[in-house]
Amino acid sequence: MSQLEFRGLSKSFGDLRALDDLNFTVGASEIFGFVGSNGAGKSTTMRIALGVLEATSGQVLLDGEELDFTTRRRIGYMPEERGLYPKMKVGDQLIYLAQLHGLPKAAARASMEKWTERLGIASRRADIVQALSLGNQQRVQLAAALIHEPDILILDEPFSGLDPVAVDVMSQVLIERAELGAPVIFSSHQLDLVERLCTRVGIIKSGRMIAVGTVDELQSRAGDRWRIAMVGPTDFSWLASFPEVSLVANTDTRAEFLTLTPGAEQKVLAHAAATGSVDSFGRYRVPLADLFRDAVALPDDSQE
Amino acid sequence: MSPNVPPQSDSGTTSTNPVDPSSPGLTSARSTRRGPTAPSSTTSGPTTPGPRQFSPLSSAGSIWLIARRELSVHLRSKSSIITTAIMTVVLVGGLILVKYLGSPDPIALGYVSEAEAATTTVVSMIEAQDREVSSMQYSDLDALRSAVTAGDIDAGISLDDGLTLIVNEEADSTVLAAATNAKHSLAVAQAAAMLPANEGAELTAQLSSPVAVTVLNPPSDVDGSQVAVGFIVGFLLYLGIFGGGMAVAQGVVEEKSSRVIEILLASVRPWQLLAGKVIGIGLASIAQVATYVVAGVVTANILGLTDSFSFNILTVGLWVLVWFLIGYLVYALIFAALGALVSRQEDLGSVLPLPMTLVIAAYIIGVSVAPSDPDSTIVTIASYIPFTSPIVMPIRSAYNVASTTEVVISLVIGFVCIPLLLAITTKMYSNGVRRSGSKLKIKDVLKAS
């Protein structure tokens, strides 16, 4: 079982510090969601892993060994900017890419047939790539990443531009590869997808990993959040001044708050029940999108 | 493993779920089996990545695979098939033109019986001008006239008024000159017959001997067929080298602009990609040039043009291939290195002018300076510089003005130059292809590790 480790990765483009001491690990069977604003360094990290770029310092290790040309061949890679020969036929192109990875001709053909079938582009094998819709080109791109049965997947925004059916197919493939033991890293701006698919999530900002963990862990960092809804319009100003909690947000029927001491929420509930009719009460799971927004909104030096 | 990883079972049971079980929407992702590919997932289920069943390719294997792709792309490309077809037609057509422009139609003469001796003189004079000529006797003047009118013969000869030429519209200048000379010789012979034998012979000899010409500055011995073949050789080499170089540059940029380079570099090294591309396009270009050479040599032989050639056309053809190989390698490497600097086809125009100027200069020296003055300093120098020698030297060879030693020296310079270029190009290409975006500077790609 493989484990991919990014250790102290830094990369400068002239004066621009694109990556700044980036550290994270993706274990076997993990699906790691890599999120961050545009230009945060996601693609740079992936391209360094693939050897397309060279790190200014730091290493990418596979099972403790620095990735080299031979071990990189085990990676299935989908670059951010899609790359295929525009005028080459889908089938020929996939066979060619498989052969470059060392598959014999017959195995390359079998793999091409399997993945085009699987990804729903079997009928387009004889078409040139540029004749396909962008979504279908994307599927070919994924097929190109999977054609040599890689042990590791590094996919840069694999879901962008896909229709919901294709998103499902792509999700299944990622889950399947992870189940087979592959570490899977993908970047995405579709945070609901990341939340749904990923074992762990890393949030990168200005070249630094500002938060890594399971979605639950990231949510627990946001504190113990609760939501209370009342029947009929209510004035929640009492909650703002309530001890041991901090009001996060409210409407005239609903309020979200953070407990500062364990059990404080029960006191809130008791108070609310005494003053009005409680419609619902429970733990509030912060969507990853909100966690992400909060995380990247913090000033740069907050992680020191 | 990091402590953050939730417990995982490696037993492979379906209950092992890498997805956070508490995540909302999980079931929709896992239970989707309505996608277009769902039915096939049972027949082509996932295979265990496990131990790899294939070994990485050797360098030679990778290079050959890349070269084969390039070869098939270029052999199958419509534009190169059309170019080759058009050029072959132009070449064969050109040789046919040379044949029929260079050797005009044979002249057919007719005569009445009493003009037979005069006609024999005319025929021998026309033959002395390297023209083919035939003659035929007609029964009388009327038959002769109608044969001329009908176009069966170009001119009729009668003895009216000493010697008369009967033509339809106007007299062919060669025939007219020959007939005039023949009439004069007849008159001289008649006059000589009236003189004593020795004086008559002397008069005849004086009047029939040609004017002596003393040449003070003889031109180089380049005949028309050599100029023609030199021109064709120069043009084909120019076309092949330029076309091959451009194809390499465009191929390099295509991989950068389409970003396929990032995927390729995950499985092959830059130098392997470079080598495969240069070899593949080179083989396609050689096939193209060889088509021209074979078409040219075969056509020239069929037309009988080779009989009058002062050189062996097959040797010229083989030299064209050898020089093409050197010229192609030199320029393909330069074009590849410069192509790697840019990421868009439109930007090629900003990096290629220098090598393009060199190829065009070589071509111009070869086909416009060399024919008039093949021994001039500029032609000689150009036939040694590896950037111009592949076009200029074979033209000098076609003119028979380059000695074997000169050719060998020039070849050696070319062969020595190639590994040097290869080293520089590999460096520039390896550094250049990974960096897409704006145009790169030569010093940057040479400097980077």
C-alpha cells in the first residue's frame, strides 16, 4: 500500500513564493481533497509531484522514497489544463499513451476499450479529440490518467465542466481506485463534492496548508455549533447576551450559536423553551464551503 | 499513516468505505448506477493495481514508439500527401518540358527528284546543328506543295532559281540557314568547276571553312542539363529541409499548446520525446524526398534525358538523400530548440526568422549564384558551412566543380556539428517544453538545470 508524502515543499517563481513549506500526507485508500482559491498553489503542488516543475526545496516521497522518473510512471495524472493531441483519434491516442507507459499493444488496446466503455465514450473511439464536447474530452482525459492502471491518482480539477452523470461516474472511479488501495488526490472548487467524497481535506492558501484533516475534524475546529429554530418570529437578542455561548448568526425564527463551555446549549434550550415554542434544536454541521471561507478569510499570519 | 486517517480495512470487503461515513450525500454518490457506463461495470470491473504486469519501456522503445506516431501522423496527413503529389507532378512535368523544349521537334523535309543532292547537303547541315531531320522524295512540284500545305513536311526543296524553299507560313530559321548555305555551296561548286582543279579545290576549301574563334576567358563547363538538375536538387533539398524543420517546430509547439506535454512527460523523458519526434518526422521527410528522387531519376531515364547528361543522375540522387539527412538534422534540431521557447503556433514567427533566413540564403546561393559562377568564393564558403552546405554542396557536385575531398570535408563538418547541436537543443528543449505561457528567452532555457 502506497503513501504519498509532501515534505517541506517550497517553490518560487522569481519573487513570487508559490509554495511555502507545504506539508501533508495522503495514505493508501485515502481520497484527499485539495481546496484553495485560484492561485493558492494546488496545481503547482501537483505539477511538482509529476516532475513537470521542480521544487525550489522540499520533496515528494512515495513510501519514504523520493519520487523519481520510474516511480512517477505509477501515477495517473490529469493536468489542470487538459492535454491531449487535438487531432488524434480517441482510441489511438489512449493506446499510444498506454504504450508509452509500457503496456504491450494488446494490453493497451484492452485497457483503452475498458476505460472508454466505463467512461461512456466507447462510441467516440474513432473520432478525433477536438470533435468531442468539452465534457467528453474531459472523460478522455480521465481515461488517459487511468489507462495504465496507476497506483496513485493526482487529478487537477477532475470535476470541472462535467455534467451530473459524468460527476457520478468520475466519483465512482475515484472511490473504486481508493478501495483498491490507491492514494487519490484531487483538487476542486466544488466543495460539496469534496465533502461528499473525501476522506481528508487540505485547505491551501498562498502556498501554505492552513488546515488538514477529515471533514469532521475541520468541522470540530469550527467549535461546537448548534442551531435553534422557534415557532413564530422571535427576538434572539437574549441569546447574544447569554453567558457561555456566542451567537454566530440569526434570522427572526432561527439562530446559530457556538458553545464556549460544554453543556451550555442545554441552558439555551431550557431558556428558549421557557420563553417560547421551540420548533427544532440540534447540532449544526458547518458546510465545508463555510469552513473554507472562514479559513481563507483569516489573516496570513494567524497560523504562526 | 497519519493519525488522521480513519481506520481502514485492507481486506477488500465492500463494507470498507474510504468515504467519511457521516458525510451527507454519500449515498447518492455510492448508489448511482444509472450512469451510461453502469451496465459495463460488471463485465469490466476494476482490476487490482497490485504488482505491475508491465515493465517500463526502454529508451529505445519509447523513442521508437514516439517516432512511429510522428511517422504515421505525417505520412497520413492530407497536406503532406497533397504536397508530395503536387511536387512529384511538377518534377516529372518539368523533366518532360526540359526534354521537349531542349530538343525541338524533328524537321521533315520533302524534295523533288532533281533536288536530291541539294537536299542531302541541307540535311547534313541541319544535323550539324544537333537537330533531328528526315527527308522524303515527292513525284513532282505539285505533290511537294500539297504536302507542305497539308503539314506533312515542314519545307519542300526544289532547284528553281538555284534553290527554293517551299514553306507553309514561314521558314524555320535552322532550315533557312542550312538552305542558304547549301545554295551558296552549290554556287561555289559550280564556280569551282570552271577553274583549274587545284585552284577550284582551294576556293572551295576557303569558302566552306568556318570562322576561327579564339576564346580568351572560357566559362566554366556547366551545361544546360547541369543547371537544370542543380536547380531541381537545390529546390528539393530546400523544400525537404525547410518542410521537415517546420514540421518539427510545429510539432513541438503543438504539444506545448495542447498541454499534452504534461501527460507525456509523466511517462517519457524530454530527450526521448525530442529524439522520437526528430526521427519520426525525419523518416517521413526522407520518404518524401526519396519519392522525388525516384520519380526524377526514373522519369529522366525513361525520357532518355540521361544520355546527354555529363553526370550520373543516380549518384546525384543518392547524394541528395545523404545531404538531406544532414540538412534535416541540423535544421530540425535548431527548429526544435527554438520551437520549445514558445507555447503558441502564432509565436513561432518570432523565433524562427534566423534559421529561416539561413535556409533561404543557402537556397538562393545554390540556385542563383552557383549556376553562373560555381567557383565563386561565396559558393565555395557556403558549401562548407553546415547551415548552408546541405543545399549548396550537392549543387556544386551536380556541376562537377566539387572534388571528392571537398565533399568529404564538408560532410565531416556537418556530422561533427550535429552532436554539438544535439547537446544544445536537448538542453533548450528539456527546459523549454515544461514551461508554458509567454515566450522564453534563450539564455533562460540554457541556464536552467
